[in-house]
Amino acid sequence: MESTTVYLDPNEFYRQEMDSWEELWDEDMSLYGNVHSILSQAVLLPQKDLMLPIVATYLLIPSKWARVLPILFSWGGKGSGKSTTAIFAAKLHGINSTFSATDTFSAIRNALDNMRWIDPNDKDMEKEGAILPWDNIHTGTLKKDERIYQMLLFGYSRATDKISIAQTDGTNREFFVFSPKIISSVDDLHLNPDFEELHRRLLIIPHKSYEAFTLEEKKAYEDFDISTDRIDLDSIHWDGISDKFLEFWNNPENCKLYAKYRTILTKKGKKEFKHNIKSEQWLVSIDLIVTGLVTGAWRSIPEAINHLEAYWEYANKNIFNQSTATIEHLEVFIEEEVGVSKQLNKQLEEAGRTGLPLRIDPQKLKTRLSYHKDRGELDIIPNQPEIIRLMNVLGWRLTAKGWIEKK
């Protein structure tokens, strides 16, 4: 007897009851304007005026046209809204769900490779929309499989994103993992010395609960009622919103503008603009700036550069400048050991005399670190190569006579 049971798709029923993203979309606004508006209602950011344009622009980066991209790192504690950006990015790019810490290297590699190509087999023509929204990863995620960490390191640039896997028939299968990447974590990956190479590839967006905002940070939301105006992404069906993104980047005029602006920013010789951004940070800012110029986030190159200069100045001072637990303990120990001698040397030098050499006993340092390790107060395993590296960062080098201050 043939079954007469009809499958009831929950998505179809919810779609009939839920609000549509189209109710949030203003056809009189630009693509950037709409994405900025939705994000501003979905996630509350400290330093809103500085951070929100960068986040909204990053979500609009065309993977097909970009060349070098930072990794957008949504960093914050539980309940801070750090996952919202990755979730919305997935909707905007037509991806069914975000990736998680449990996804394997092979799964992520294959997914990124498949997103890139119209035909994943011949990999001749690239399609638009590839992105990695990777939610709630942690330190262990990057340590459990070295290939995952390497994928982040090399997947930020088209020049280094190819991964070759040997096949049983003696040939190599090639995968390409370049794309915009959004990661979120409660862990301070940008301060962890184990991930030093990753740090210069990160575009960090700090998150915290609204209750933890300063009075100044809350001013940006004075006209926003959190209980009634905030958007819950799960309460809206997003079917079709990715068409807006794809239509924009399938417009030849927009692509022509992208190529034009990127050429202006990267061509050799004297340029018509100046910037005070560090070279490695400028490199990962170029495609972000170009995207913002094409989509309307910024009206001119100087305006875009001013915004990125302000971001990097803030990040270098307030985000990257934070100390890890181990470094903080080392700084306290150094101050206890030679703080008084440093003050004495300063007085001698001001009087035109030569200061005394400063030395620290390696055994005393080892004992101190063992104490903190036993109390669970270190964020690394204090082996000798790592301690030598951290002490070098703090201005000390190890010699046969002990730790000597570098001049």
C-alpha cells in the first residue's frame, strides 16, 4: 500500500509566520547602508562609530575580486553578541549555517574550496560569495590540528592559499582556501604567543555585554531601546537576501570600480594619498578600503584611510597592547628584582654617570614561573625557548652570567 504521508517541512511553516528580511530592507538605501542598518540593530558594539562601518564593510568584501584579506575576529565573553556577525554573514552569503569548533580541517577545507568554483572539478571559473563564518572557536581548536592553524595563516592571501593533498594514484589534489574569514572566540587569540604569526592577520572587533559598556559607549545607543528595537536573527527568515550581495558584485560597473580603486591603492610610485598605518596592517586593509569605497561606506580614499588609521591606532593602543597572563607575571618579577636598581641607574645617568649592569638570576625566574604554573596562573607551558622569547620581548637576553638587559 502506497504511503499517503506528506512531509511537513518546519521551514515552510515558520516562513509563513516569521518576519522577512525584506521588511528591514530600504530600497532607497545602498547595499552598505542596509547591511549597516541591520547590523546596528542586531549586535551592539562598544566603539560603535569606529567598529560598525568596518564590520559592515567586511561582510560585503567580494572574495572573487579581493587579493589579501584580514581575518575578522569577534572577540568577547559569553553573552556579548560576538557570534551575531558570523551568523549574519552566513545569511548574507547564502550559507546554510556557520562552522563550529568541532568541524574538522578536511570539512572546512573542502567547503571553502567548493564555495570558490562554478565547477569544483576543473576550477576554471570562480564564483562570488565564498566566506568562512567560524563561530566559537578556542585555543584548542587551533592547536588540535596544525593544518587548521596553517589554513588561517596561508588562506589570507591568494598567493599562498593552495593546499595540495597527495592521492593514492600518485597525483596531487589541489584545494584553494582564500576567502573572507570571520572567527569568534572568548579566548584572547590575539595575545597568545603561540599564535604570533596570526596576530598581524587579525582585524579585531571587541565585544562585551551592554551592561559592561562605559557611559560614553552607551551614548551611541541613546535612541535605541534594547528590549524592543534589537533584532533576533533567528526570528527572521533570510531567504533571498544573498541575492542582494550577488547582484551587486555581478554588476560590471561595480567590479570595474573595484579594480580601479585597488590599482590606485597598490600601484608603484608616488601616490596621491598618504597614510600612517603600519605596513603589515596596511596590506590587510587594502581590500577592505576598496570594498568600502565601492559600496559607499566611505566617499573618498582620504576618508577611508582616516577611518582605518583611527581603527588601527585604537587597536594597537587598546587591544594588541594588552599583556598576557605570563607576560604580566614576568613584568612583576622583573620589577621586584631590578626595579630599585633601574631607578638608581636613572639617577646616575641624569648626573652624567654610568649606570650599573642589571642582571636577573635564571634560577629565581624559573622558581617563580614554577610557582605560577602550579597555581594555574600561566597561559603557556613555561619551557625555555618560550621564556627566552618572552623575555626578549620585554628587553632581556639570556647569557652565561644570567638575564642581561638589552641595550
